[in-house]
Amino acid sequence: MDAKYSVTGNEYDDDPDDELNEHWHEPGDPDGLVAEEERHSQEQSLRPKGFSGANAQTGEQNGKSKRFWKVVLGLLVLIMAAGAAYWFGSQRAAVPAKKPVGQTSQHSQTTQNVIAPTTHYDSTIYAIGIDYPNNWVTSDTAQKLTITSPNIAMQATSGQTTGHITVTIQNQQTTLVSFPTAGATASLASDKLTYKQPTAVQRAQTYLSYLGYTSGNELDALYLTGDNGYQQSQTIPMTDVVKGNPLVSVTFSTCGVSYCTKGTPTPVALKATSWQNASFRTTVLNILQSLTIN
């Protein structure tokens, strides 16, 4: 006989079908505690070890810190790369470029292309002063003052040659040796020169005339002709030329010794068309324009 207790008095109902006591025989989860505990256990197993709310906040801060230092490191790398590029560039610019083998920085120069420093000469005999290149030579006598160039290439009527240029200053003359009796021909139109430092007794300007003795295609001599200027091919009488005081001329010659200091120079006639491009043209004009008359 099964025991049965009632809830009245001191009696209890010990019915084996009592649902409240089933867990004593077959454990269950009448209160939901077991299920809650299992869910909590699963959440703990899915969450990384040591990860909690506080840890999550710390991890987020650590992530931001790592990103910040990555940016700083990247900027430093860029700055260092730019500095290295600038340094290497400046080093390359400082190194002079190599010249090809056999190349030099200087060019050979012929005598007539070398511009020599000028020197000044005062003649007491002719009461004049004049400037000329210091590689020319002077000879000052009672007959004439001459200033002679070294050997210079020139285009003569007979072809290319080397010769000397001579600037001659004399007192006023009555006749000129070798001057054609019928007069010379103006191989080029006269140029008007302006003296650089004229004195109180000197004109400010003068004509420079170009004379051919046998043909209008050649240039035998240049003369300062004062107020007299001539057109090309015009006849130039000797009486006009000898009026110069002092008488100043430029001639061309060859000779067997340097500067024609000894012996008799041989006159040379230039091609009239070669004068404008002659390498010595500017030098001759500068000498004539430097003339001062006292």
C-alpha cells in the first residue's frame, strides 16, 4: 500500500507523480536555471579570453594608438625619402660634367684674332698722342712716325697672304711718292670718323678715304682727308691729300724681317671688297680715332 500524506496537519502528500519533485528521479529545468546557466556558459566560450567591457574599451584605444603611430611612421619615411632625393640631386649637380676625350675649353687663335692691350705714345716731334696695341712697334724719326703691326693675314688682290699694316704720321707734304699723277680712285666711299678725345686745336671729325692707285677694285692706302670726302669710283687728286697737317696714312706691305724694321717693304694692294670683313679693320679704326693733336 502506497503511503499518502495530506497537506493538512502534519501530513504530506508523497505522491510519486508530483511534478515538483520529478527532478529527484530525472533531473530537468523546471525553473529555467539550467538553461540560463548553459546560455551564459556558451557566451563565455564565444568571447575571447580576458575580454570584458573594460577590456573592449582598452582594445579600441590600443587600435587608435596603433593607427596614429603608423601615420607618423609613414610621414617620417616620406620626409626621409625626400631629403635623400634632394641630397643626391645636389651632389650630382656639384660634379662637373665629363668632357669628351680630347676636348679642350680653349680654342686656338690666330694672331689677328688676339686683341692685345693698348698702349699710349706721345711724340714730341709731331706733337701728337696715339693709342695702339702693345704688340705693334713704333719708330719715331724726323722724317716720319710709324706704328707697325705684327704679321697679319690679309686678302690681297693676288690672293691670301700675310703682311704688315703701317700707320704713318708725317708733317704736311708737297708731293707723295708712288701717288698716281692723274690721281687715285676712291675704291670705297669715304667714312666720317669721330675722334675720341679731340683737343682744343683739333677738329672733332674727319673723313677717312680709301685709295686705289691702279684700279677701283683694289685698296692701296687709307688717308685722313679732313673735310674732303669722296664717293666710290670718284677721282682723288694728290693736291687734296697732301693738305693734311699732320699727314696720316695707312698702308699694307710684306717684308723679309719682323715688323719691317729693316730692309725695304714691298707694298701690297688689298681687295677693296675685303676691307669691311677684315679682322684688323676695327683695330685700324680705333688707332686713327685715338689720335690727339696738340
